[in-house]
Amino acid sequence: MSLDIARSIAFSGLSATQVQISVASANISNADTKGYTQKTANQVSSVTGGVGTGVTVTGISSTVDKLLLKSLVAATSDLGAADTNNAYLTELEQLYGSTSSAGSATTGTSLANTLAALETALSSLASTPSSASLQSNAISALNAVTAQLQQTSSGIQKLRGNADQDIASSVSDINSDLQQISGLNAQIKQEAAAGQSTADLEDQRNSALQDLSSMMNVSYFTASNGDLQIYTGSGQALVDSTAHPLSYTAAANVTASTIYSAGSSSGFSGITVNGVDITSQISSGKVSALITLRDQTLPAAQSQLDELAQQLASSVNAVSNQGTSVPPPTSLTGTAAVSSSTPLSATGTVQPETWTHGSAAQRAQSFKRGYASGSLKDCDTFGSNKP
């Protein structure tokens, strides 16, 4: 072996070692970097004419378990949904207020506390119904319950509106990720064709994939040309040779009657890609949680609030209407004893009709009997021609 060959082998070894040190330094310094994966410098021995001539670094690759990455993507999607649900349900809990009690005192801000205060005010008024101050307290307590029901209802609809706006914002973020992944696909193919390392670009692409999965569930695979192709759960393409952005328009105004209906031009719009509504295909991630909150969870809370208000109104009205003719009875009956000597006591104007049957005394007596019994069907009426 000549000195030139020995020197070449030594130089290649030093060069390979230098690359290994550089990769190790990068691994250590990026240990806490989000999305960074451990890199490895791949090297092979150089052989010329059957004789070893040193070592060559063929490239730098990422150490990524593809099965674990797929599991991580799915878990990230579930986590995105859980975080979103937690944030919105915490706000809903705050709308209901807090409960706090010490002995018989009710100092909380919840509907339960407000209703308890109304019950106390009504009980006090029932004991002393003539008290003007207790009457005022009862009215104030009832107004407080009404106001809190209205505020809670308004807050629920506001949360639905916020969820709808967040869907629009998330769709915009999804489109950014799709464009980024499509752009990285092109860079990775370009670098690979030039014989350069694509490990760092692949890390960026995987990070964008995880961010995308936190907002919606996706399926993906790496094509033979190096492209990362992404689809919805039912196979609608999001990234293939290019990115396919989503479309969504948030509702201008959200009320209790605003709903989503596939194919409808009113209410909430659908999330579409290439003109196809994929709203029902989004089953996990932040967007899925927002759709469920907007269309199911929060409307259910509104329905429960409506039922509470209706039952409260019915209960209060039932007590208020005791001893009154509300609701009106279907019939009124009664009895009274009269005799032939009982004088007729009545006011009004006698119509100038002719009594054609029976004497005046007989007809007056018949009218008195029917009037006193509360059933005028038992007497002849003025002006009738009944025999």
C-alpha cells in the first residue's frame, strides 16, 4: 500500500468522524426541540480495485419508527379534540356559576343558588303576605332568576358562535399545513435528486402532519417518489401532487335555531374540499370537537335550560292560580233553595218580547229557579216560544 493510499484512507476516516461528531452535536443540542428526531450518519467502506480505500458517508437519516409515528398522529388527533372539549366545557361551567353554602346561607352564583334564594323569598312572603318589603323581595328574587336564565341562554349561544368562528380559524390553519406539506414534498424530492440529506426536511413535514392531525383525523402514506400523500378518513385527497385546501364560511349570526344540515343553504355551512362536503368525515381532532360542541353539546345544554325555565314557570303559575278560575273551568254548577214566596231580585232591562205561553207569574218563577241553580237551561227564557 502506497503512502498516498494510506493518506487517503486516513483522510476519509477523519472526514467521516467529523461528520459523526457534527451529527452527534446536533442530536444533543436539539434534544428538547419539538419535532426533531435523532439523526444518524450512514457510512460505508470504500473499495477500489478490490482494495479498501477508506470510508464514505452516504447520507444522514432520521431514526423514526413509522408505526409509532402513525400511532402518535392518531393520539395527537384525540388530544386535540379533548383539549377543545375541556376549554369549552370549562366556559360552560362558568356560565352556570359556582355553588357555595355555609349552613343555611346561599352565597353562590349558580342557578341553584338563585332558585334557592327565590324559594326563601316566597316562603317568607307566604308567612306574611301583607308585608310590602317581602313582596318586593319576592319580585326581586324572581327577576334575578329570570335574568340569570336569559344570561345563561345568551352565553350558550355565544359559545356556539365562538365554536363556529374557531372552525373557520382551524380550517385556515389546516390549509396552511396542507400547503406546507405540499411545499416540503417538492423540496424533499429536489434535495434527494441532488444527493443531499432530507432528514431535517422530513422532520418539518412530520411536524406539519402532526399539527394537521391535531385539528382533524387524516390517513397518509409515503409514495415511491417521496411524496407524503394525505387523505380524509373516507379517502378524499387533501395532498397528492398538490394541496387541496378546505373551504368554510362562518355564520354571521348564531341563534338557538341556527343548525347545520348537509346540502342546506341556510344555517351553518359545511366544510368542503373540491366542492365535496366532508363535514361528516371529520371524526376527531379540534374541528370535530368544535362541530360536536356547536351542533350537539351546547344545544343540549340549551334544551335543558329551556326545560328548567318551562317547569319553573308552570310551577309558579300553578301556585299562583290556586283558588282562581285560571285555567277556566269547563262548567259551573250550584244549587239554591227557593219557594213561591221568594222575591225576584234582578236588575236590567226587560226586552219587549211577548210571552205566549203560561202566565207571567209562572214564567218569573221558572226563571228564578233556573237562575238560582246556576243552570238557566231549567227555565224558560225571556221571549221564547217554547210550550
